Amino acid sequence: SGTVVIPLIYDDDDTFGFSEGLAAVKKDGKSGFIDKSGSVVIPFIYDNAYNFSEDWAAVQKDGSYGFIDHSGKVVLPFIYDDVKHVGFFLGYARVSKDGEEFTIKKSGKRVE
């Protein structure tokens, strides 16, 4: 038998485990992030969240996606309709906006 380390209080089965020390989880229909002790690190204020990748996580709020850092600070604004895969990989992320899919750098600049 195992030991419960984090209480079974979260709603969603979308959790992909821990990445960079944090896990995206849902409670009462909102997403936030917990650490390995189960403490809430980033509050449950997002509609959807991906795990961290390259120090940033893609999160959705009011229908649009943006990116936050480990402290919850917004590092790229909520201007994207969708984020593909998990967010950034090798310094690039695939996003969509206004029906068009494209790649951005961590600066937010579009890659042509």
C-alpha cells in the first residue's frame, strides 16, 4: 500500500505530473499549481493550464492563452487563442491567434 503525499482534493484528470517542481491541477473548475508538498504556489485562477516547460507555463484566462513564470507573473500576455503541445520547447512555442497558427520565440516575437 502507498502513502498519500498530496490529498485527493483536485477535480481533474488532466494532471501530467510534476514539471520543474510544480504540477498544474484543477480545483472547483479552475487551474492552479502546487508543489510536491501539496502547497498551492500559484492560485486557482486559470481556466486551463499546462505544466511548466523551459521555466514558463501556458495558461488560459477568459478564453485566451498567455504564459506565466514560476511565481505566477505574466511573462507573455493573454493574446493567443490556443497553445500547441505543452508550450515552449528549445526556445519556441506553437500558438494560434485569429485562426492562424505560427511559432513564437520567448520574446513573443513571431518566427517567420
